[in-house]
Amino acid sequence: MPELPEVEVSRLGIAPHLEGQTISRVIVRDARLRWPVPETIQQASGSEILAVNRRAKYLLIQLSNQAVIVLHLGMSGKLRVLPATTPPVKHDHIDIVLANGICLRLNDPRRFGACLYQQPGDAPSKLLANLGPEPLTEDFDAQRLITLSKGKQVAVKNFIMDNAVVVGVGNIYANEALFMSGIDPRRKAGRVSAKRYEVLTEAIKQVLAKAIRQGGTTLKDFTQSDGNPGYFAQSLNVYGRTGEPCLTCETPIKSVVIGQRNTFYCPTCQS
DNA sequence: CGAAACACCTGTGGGC
DNA sequence: TGCCCACAGGTGTTTC
């Protein structure tokens, strides 16, 4: 489900309901997520939620006891804010129940998501250790792409989807940013000019920012935390449009598999 | 070492 | 209508 815009939209949706509230208990109906949900998460009970932050596609719920609940939505995770009395449905794995009767509920059919509990004394999670810069900050710039791509044989599409290079660029927005930049996704990262990396950097920032403004991309099942869909799907130029005319030149959009992922591009506009 | 393949898991849509 | 296969927005691990 989520790339960075969808995670950010989720964060914006849930944060006002959580911040300043006290956790009364945590219900784990199924601990079998990507990693087992730790028993220690029960220690969150009684703590106040100070902030809901985001790093890459991880949501970080900062607690008054100095611990952090780390959530990742994987491919199919969804967060809803509901009355805690709402009967759970299939794949409603975790509830973070608040003292005011509201709960944050995680539903994740494929269970590729994660819910971890990081305490001050714990070894720092390796998950967050090797992440590149946030794409919407000035820490992410063209020079970084130019420097890191030197000599790289990997396809430029895989390069910008590498979380060590820049975080948050998933399959949809990698395809869209490369279309906006006129770059063939199959081109080797080391064979993209500095000038084009300047354009690509701005395209990544623009496409992610616009997607956040539009509430994310709803393809099959993404919904904002209020249950409404995102509206970015209607802005997609190439993703999922195999055989349909390029919106610039009317050439049929092509698809190829790169790095196990479906990849869409215009053979005329991108080189 | 870098690059590619594999793994995890369930639901859905298309073709027959 | 039903069955089977292919595929899905992510990312850590294994293999070459």
C-alpha cells in the first residue's frame, strides 16, 4: 500500500487524535507481523503520546516514558482511528487503546508491516540506522545522487528506490519521477548526467509533495485514516498505464520488469 | 564487493 | 460460477 506520501498522509491523519493522549492498553490480536510484536509493548500502557513522527516509511510514536512505538505499514498496512469498542474485522492485528475511548487500529492482511517497541536501554534498531536523507528536505539534493551514482551499474530506477540513497521513493513515484525527468528507468545510474540528476531531484520532490497534498495514491485499497481514498491516482502519468497513450506524445506506454518490479515508461519521452 | 534474486503473506483480478 | 495463476504500493536476507 504505502509509499512515503501515503505514510505521511496517515501520520497527518492520526497525529491530532493521538498527541497528548494517554495509552490505556495495547491489544495484540496477532503478533505475527514481519517480526514478532514484542511483549514489551505492553509497557506502553500508562504513557502519554508526546508526538507522532515519521522517518522514511516508519511511523514513530514518541512516548512520555522515553520509549518509541515503531510502526511500518509494509505493503498492505492501514491505520484507522476508531472508537475502541468498534468490533475488529479480519486482519485487525493491533489496537493502541487510549484512555479517552479512542483507539489506533492496525489492519494488515499480508503482515509485511511491523510494530516494534524501542526502549531507551535497548540496542538501537538497525532498521533506522542506514537510511538516507528525507527526500523533502534540503539534505536530499542532486549532488548526493551525482556522487553516489558514480560507476554504479544498477538501473537508475533501482538506484533512487535504494533507501540508503534517499528514503521514501517506492515503485509508483520512482516511475513517475523518471517520466517527469525524461529518463529511461533502465539506464545505468552511473550513466545519467549531472544535469539530468538535477532535474530528477526536483521531480522526486515535486511528485512526493504533490501526492501528499492530494492525500496519497489509492490504487486498490489505500485509504486515509478517515477512510477516504487518496486522489493522486488521477495524476499518474505512467504507473499502471501499459498500452495507454503517453499524455505528452501519445506513444503507448511500455512496461518492463526491473529488479522484480513492474516498471512503466514512455519509449519516446524517456531515454 | 555490488547486483540480482529470494523471502515473507494474503487478497484480488483476469483468463479459462 | 469456479479454479488457477500472476501480480500487488516494501525491504531485509541470501546468493551469485
